[in-house]
Amino acid sequence: MGSRRSLSSIGIGTGLALLVVSVSTPAEAIPVFSRKYNTSCATCHVAYPKLNAFGKAFRNNGYRMPGGDEDYLKDENVKLGADPWRRLWPDAIWPSDIPYLPPVAFLIENETVYEPDSTIKTDFRTPSNVALLTGGTLGGTLSWFGRVNLVAPGAPTHVHRLYAQLNGLFGSSLVNVRLGQMEPAAVPFSSNLRLTRTDYLMNTATFPLDSWVDYLSSLGDADEDENDDHGMGDHDDMSLLPPGLGGGHGHGGSFALSTPQQGLELYGAVSGFGGSGGFEYAVGVVNGNGSGNFGATGYNDNNSAKDVYWRASYKIGGMSVLGDPGSAPAVTNNWEDNSVRLGAFGYHGKAPFLFGGADEGAGHDMDGMFRVASAEPDHDDDHGMVEDPAGMLVDENFTRIGGDIDIWWGRLNLYGAYMWGKTQMSPRLLHDAETDFKVWFAQADYVLYPWLVGSLRYERGYYPDPFRDIERWVPSVTALIRANVKATFDAALYNDLELGDSYRLTFDFAF
């Protein structure tokens, strides 16, 4: 019933969003790639940051126009060496170039949040974030992209993403390498390219291992207590915990699929039959705990094991995944790309978990930190575990596997994905110390006008005891005031009254 009450307020919120569109001051501003090619943001975006087919091809070509930049460059690069030097290599430095203008842009995000069930019902967050964006090419094969969050309430200045790419190794579009801090390509629909302010539940879904282990421990204690009718000890209220809403930059229990990771990725693409659609893949190895805690530990990872992931997809119809060399980008109806893309993905990682510490209850995950033993550890020959007064350090192995579909037809984009997650504590110190969960979503985006896009998403998360399942709707309206200025209204509406609905009205611009 909570969601039905909330739905009645959508019309008011939508009206407010459109009011903002009608009275906002115009702002003429062009980000990095727009300056380089003297073109609109709409060349690559349906409504930023959501990419159209041409924008995806531009990215697959190492942030270059399909077929080469020569006919499109308006900002002439500064050459670092003459082209004939290539013939002299290795007796000369391979020639390159750098952008003539500084390759930086800024994104300013503002939002007003209304949460009727919270203590603070209305909150102005202006700005909610100020980010520096950078990207460009260095010669014919090197490129880079990055985002640094400069001002975000409650968070310090930090690198969100920053990576370099070596494109077209061995002269093939199938062999490219990316190095740095990036969102793993295993993510089927990027958190960084979504229209809604509310992120995909699949991308933020976590599994709170410490609470789950605490619950299992309570069941074991209850087995020895004949007076406990429920077998839950002191944790009868844990069914109220809603896992998977926040996401995070930690490892293990607070791992989220779209968390930016530091590592290495191999990826590639090739056009399909008849020069349309095509195949894309990526495999990567990363630290697994986001940006780590180097300042405190001297390391960015919290264990020697590395996380691995993969993704593969095939697109049928529409523009080639590498674009159409020699053809100009669409000026109108740039969202049209009648096609179907099918994909699959997987991620596997290992995290250290401190089980049964003297002052820690049942245990806690080791997010970005290292355990320092208070005494010389004793080794258990049967299990290979480390024991000391701080508890036992064990491994949490976690896996994410799923599939996705992306359909474009005229003005409509239908897409969705399913993900199965598994968590296992090794060695098993508790009975049934292995569990799984499932998350899926379906979304429809529709271009009402070139400047107005409506969206509706439904998503579900199924979790084991003692956690509560999640079911929510995310309606959204995005209005482009200018190609680089937009207002968005969206809401997160839960069928569970305990989780609390929220409404967001945002105003963002990039220049």
C-alpha cells in the first residue's frame, strides 16, 4: 500500500520537474569531446549520460570517430614528432600528439530529495557533487578517460574512475587493454550511463556477511537452549535488514558489482554479419576492494588474491558495434537503432573475513584493512586457519553470474538483466555457511521528444533468511533544457513500507 500512496505523488513531482525546465536559465557549454569535434553532446547521447549506438561505437574505437578522426577533428592536436618517425622506430621515438586545449570539463549535480518517512523529509543538496571530467587520445593507439569527484557532501575528494587504454593491438579491434581504476566491464548496464538518479539494484546489491554469520551463530546457540522457541537468539528483528540498497567500495560482504576497481582489462569488438551489430567481450583482473586503503596500510588490496570477471555479448541488427566508417553521426533521431543485444557476465572474488573476534561478535569483513595479530598466531593443522585472541581469519568466496538483454526499436528501449550471487565461507566454521541470492530488473525508456525521455523500472531482490526481499518501482522523467543541461525527476517506490520511498528532483549541467 505504501507504493500505491507514493504513486499518487508522481504527477506532482513530474509537474515540478517540467516547471524547472521551463524557468531555468540557459547555459551554453560544451564538454571535452564536444570541443574536440565541435559537435553536440547529442551526437553520442540519447540524453547524457545514456549513450546511443554511435556513442557506444565511439567508445569501442578508443574515444575516436569510427574510421578515424581525420575528417572530424576541429581542435587540431599538437604533434609530438613527425609521422615519418614511425618508419625509423626503434631508432626514433614513436610519434604522438596531445590536445591543443586542456582536455578537461566539469559536471555540476544538484538535487532536492523528499523522503516522507524520514526524520528529515526534505533536503536540498546543491551541489550534490562537482566532478572533473577528462578524456582524450594520445596519438593513434593511446587514449584515456577519468572522473574525479571534487565536492560531494559527506565524501572527500577522490578519483572515481581514471584509466588509460592501448587500442588496436596487432592491428585488431579485438585486442585492446585498459589499465587503471574503472567500473568492471562485467556490469551489463553501467551505473555511470544510467538516466535515473536511482542506481540499478543489481549494481549496488551487496550481501552483509557479518550479519548473516551472526544470525547463523545465533541458530547454533539456540540449538543448545531448549527454551528458545524460534532458534534465532537475540536476532528476531534481523528480518528487517534490507541488504543490497547501498553498494560500496569495500570487499566481500560490502562488494557491489559496479564498484570502481583497480586493475587490468582486456576487451575487444568486431562487426557482425553484413556490417551491422557484432560481438563484444571483456575479461579483467582487479584488486577487488575498490580504491583500497593505501594511506593506512601501504597497499591498495587487502589480500593477495585478485578478483576476476568476464563479459560477452552479441548484437543483432542496428549499427555496427564499431560504427560505420566514413558516415557522419546522426543529426536527428539519433536514438534509433533497431536491434537486439544478448549478453552474459560473471565475477568471482575472495575476501578475508575475521570470524569470532573477542570484541567483534561473530565476525566482520576486512574492508580495506589488515588484521594485526596481538600475539604470535597458532596454526590449526586441520584447517590451515590462523587463531589468536582477535579471532580466526577465514576466506569469503563470492560469485556473481548473470545474463542480460537490450532491445532498441524506434523510440523505445527495453532492457533488463538477471544476476545470481553466491557467498561461501571457507573453511566452513558454521553449519550451512553457504548461501545465494538473486536480483533482476526490467526497464523501458521512451523518447517522447528529442529533449524529453520517460523511464520506468521494476526490480526484485530475493535474499535468504534472515533478510527481507526487496521489490521496487523506479519511474523517471529526464528533460534536456540544453544538450548539456538537464532536469530529472525520479522516485524509488518500495512495496515494503519499512524501506521508505524517496523522490528526487535534480538539475545537472556539464561544460
